[in-house]
Amino acid sequence: MKPVQQQKLKHWSRMTANEIAFYYSKGCKVFPTLYSHYFDLLTHMERQGQVCLTPKAVLERYHMQLQRRIEIRLRRIANAINR
């Protein structure tokens, strides 16, 4: 038997939206970090006029951004209390 040749793995921040979409099309489950990176890439592509997001994707992006804003606000409050 020949040994299986492993592909060189990329860091998640260097993956393109097409590669991540390929994993989704194959039924793979991706890590949450890669999922948020995927939406960031789609948002960037939408601003450039390359894609048009579905309403479900726009709503998902809104909730992700809202969660980020809440986390930042909580960190600010925690830092203010600890001073």
C-alpha cells in the first residue's frame, strides 16, 4: 500500500470564500471561527458588487455583528469596573 499524501494545510485566515463554500457543499461542518471569516469574506465581496446576499445571510450577518458589538461593550464595562 502506498502512503496517503497529506496536503499542506492553510491557516483559516488565508482561505478564500470559494474554498469554504466547497466544504459546505460537501457537507462538512466548519469551526465557528471559519464560519465568521466566511461571512466577513462574503460581506467584502458584497461591497465590491461581486455577490448579492440572500435575506437569510443578511440577517445572519446582522446577528453576528450584534454579538461582536455586545462583547466589545461588555469588555469596556468590565474594564471600567476593574479600574
